[in-house]
Amino acid sequence: MSRNQIEHRARLREKGQVTLPKEVRAALDLHEGDDLVFRINEKGELMIERVLTVPQDQAWFWSERWQKMEQEAQADIEAGRVSRYEGVDGAIEALEDL
């Protein structure tokens, strides 16, 4: 183990259960109910990562197409290519003028 690595131990219990040490949970910002993914590399090393699961009814927002549109909208906002209106009537009037 290299000098910059920290070791934490846990005991494997019945049914394959392991309690992750408090320091590990803190380092990975893990909380009860979080989903984890386990990967084993070719050296036999175990990697644990927290997985952020998107609810099915919100999956559209994270689609590649929608994220591209979000980035374009953010670029327009940052470049000042937006208009603000007092209300719906003002926005409709501006559209009609076009």
C-alpha cells in the first residue's frame, strides 16, 4: 500500500453483508438508500462508486437531445440573447411584431 492510501477494514458477515466504515461513507458522500456499483479490474482490485439513478419520469431531461438544448439555452442566456417581458401579453405582443 502506498503512503497516500488509507486502509479501512470491515468484516464480511452472513449473507455477504459488509458495513462500510464511516470514513469510507464520508469520503464517497454515501447515505442510506444510495445505489452503489462494484467493479473488479484485471488486477482483482475492487472499485466502489455511488450511482445517481434518474427517476423514469425525469429521464427525458437527461437525454442527449434535451441536454444539448439546455446547453444552447444557457449559452443564449450568458450571451444576453434573451428578452424579458412583464407578462404573457407583452411576450405575445413581441411575437406578433415579428
